[in-house]
Amino acid sequence: MSEWRNWSGQTSCAPALVARPRTEDELAFTLRRSAGRTVRPIGSSHSFTELCVTDGVQIDIAELRHVISVDEQDRMRVQAGITLHELNRQLLRHGLALPNLGDIDTQTLAGAAATGTHGTGLGFGNISQTIVSVRIMAADGTVHEITGGDELRAARISLGALGVVTEFTLQCVPSFRLYRRQSVHDLDSVLADLPALLADTDHLELYLFPHTRRVLLLQSTRTDESPWPRHPVKHWVERDLVENGALGALMWTAGRVPAAAPRISQLVAALAGSNESQDESAAVFASPRKVKFTEMEYSLPLANAGEAIETALATIERNRHRVAFPLEVRFTQADDALLAPAYGRESVYLAVHQTIHGQWEPYFRDLEPILIGLGGRPHWGKRHTLTADQLSERYPEWQTFQDVRARLDPAGMFSGGYLSRLLGPVRP
């Protein structure tokens, strides 16, 4: 019996068995032998929740990681265990890209899709919105090829509740470059100009420095021009030494010495400056994350962006939360996946972080009711306290997902304790 831990090291379990199938036949064999046990698929373990926690069987799909085909419609068929980093590399070889990505690429494709991993940009959806078909294995080893209807809308963001996904077909786009401009502004001016910024910027991202009114603005615009030459030493200094090394040391200090956090946040805000870059889209979207942290993120109606930002920052001050980690704000188009946090509405995502050494519980506990009260739906891969009764009220097609779940997993093999808390019991 081996111990499993997630990326941050804060969530763990001791499964009775960890299977690492290399083929669908091996996967089917494992599932049939696991009858009567809870089975949870795992990817790169980058979720902050207990989605992968079980004392039963974990299915590690990392060996199912190969590209199967690419067609003339820019569709790639790929195994579900491939990491986003490797997927992006393979796509570029074929002159293709995903239309949008988050800022981390270490997740498996299956894990990123299952939890609704997203990037930013009102004109672009999340990773799961590129999925046009899913190959999924049920508890008895039966394979379902899902190509449309409610089943596809359920499978695109499934939390691993429907079975083990083995393959996806993705609708990709021709490869493109991004020009990114980084600049620091006053929060009041950013909020006043937010509609124009969203209209004029393909991919807009904000980092709010607690205990200040300063905002780091990342504006990325698509271009067909060539990438700019990259200076290896300068790139290492900026991404490894500054963004991860120096920032990591400051965040570690803030977590260990909370009284210093406000001054550290003010220092980071003062040091943040302007920068420009231009590269292949995946290289701009994603960057290394070597600073270990935990996170809570909620999706809200876009119209509530300003109120959410101001109320969150005011709560940090009023309740004397000593945090230095910037708050992250991103924007996405509406989604039609049944469990999409952005279901049916253009959305703003507000994420709050704390280092693994800092006190995150009181901080998240104070902010969560505010985000819920503003129409928030939690990111499925990040910390929150909502249960099935509360979540069902926030998703108009909740029962449609439950019907698909009951058809594909009638015995509830893929529903462990945490998932049952989120979704309730399976009712065939």
C-alpha cells in the first residue's frame, strides 16, 4: 500500500491499489477486478481538492499518452493521459494549437478537462470546449464512444464520475503567436476601463496585490508575426530566478511570518514592472509554477467583477488577513457543459491563493460566502465547501448530468466519499 499526495502535498490517501494501465485491455482487466470497490482516476494530481482520494483503487492514466491521429479538419485524436505540455508540443509539430489555455501545463488532458480548467479571454472557451468526442470505459470494461448530445456535455466536465476516459478528439486551430504586454496600474483606473480592456484584448488577466491598490495587467493579443528571439539567460532570470525563486522566497516568508505579509505584498507591487514578449501561444499562456500553494477559485457573472474585486480586497483589510499572494482575475465566455462553472454566462473567475506554509482556512472561509453571494460557482479542482444540495441550485441542468451519470455508472463505482459529497448518491 503506497501513499498518494497531490501537487501541494496537502491532500493524501493510501489506496489499496494503484493501477497504471498501458492499454485499454489492461484498464478493463483492472476495472473488472475492482468490482465492489471505489475507483478514482488520477492524472497529474494538481487538484487541490479530494477528487482523487480513495482507500479503494486509483487508476493512473499517465501511460495512455499518445497521439492517435490528426485529420484535415484540424482535429486531433489523443489519449487522455497526455500532459498539456506534451500535447502542446505535438500540436505545434502539426501546425496546430488549442485556442486557449490556463497558466499551468503540467496537468493531464483528462484531469484538466474533468475539472473545467480554463484560461482567460471572453472570446474563447476552456479546454473542455474543444472536445468533440470522448472515449470512456465503464465499470464493467464496456467502452462508450460519446460524440454528442447530453452525454458529451456531461463528459466534457465530468469530475471523473462517469468512468475512465481513455481518448479525446479535440477541435484545434492553426497555430498562432501571442504578443503579451505586462504593465502595472492603479486598481481604480483598471476597473473604470475594464469594459474597454475586455473588448480590446484577446486574453486579459489581472493580478491584484493585497494591501495595495496596484494591479499587474497581462494583455495578450493574437498575431501571425514570428516569435521574438528568446535570450536564454534573460528568460531564466525572469521565469526561474525572479518569478519562482525570488517570489517563492517572499511568499514563503509571508506564510511563515504573517505580520510581514502586507509589507511583502507592497514590496512585490512596487517591484513589478513593464515587460513585453511574443512567442508561440502555449509558451505565453503557461509558465512554471515552483512555488507551492493552495487555492480557491469561483466563477461569477461578468457583471459582478468589480464588486467581487473590491469586496474581496476590503475583506482582507477589514478582517486583517495577512496575505501577500496576489489575487488572480480571469475572464471566459459562456459554456454549455452541464457542470461548467461558466454555464450559460460570460464569467469572471476570481482566485485566491495562500502558500502551503500560510493559514489559508480563515482567509478562504471569509471570502467564500462573498463569492457565493455574488452568484459564484466553484472551480471543481480547487478548494470550496459546497455540497450537492447547494451546488444543484447553481446548475440549471444538474439533473441532466445526474441522469447521464446513472446510465454510465449505475453502481456508483466511480463515486467516492468526496465525490458523493459534491454530487450526491447515484440514483439509477
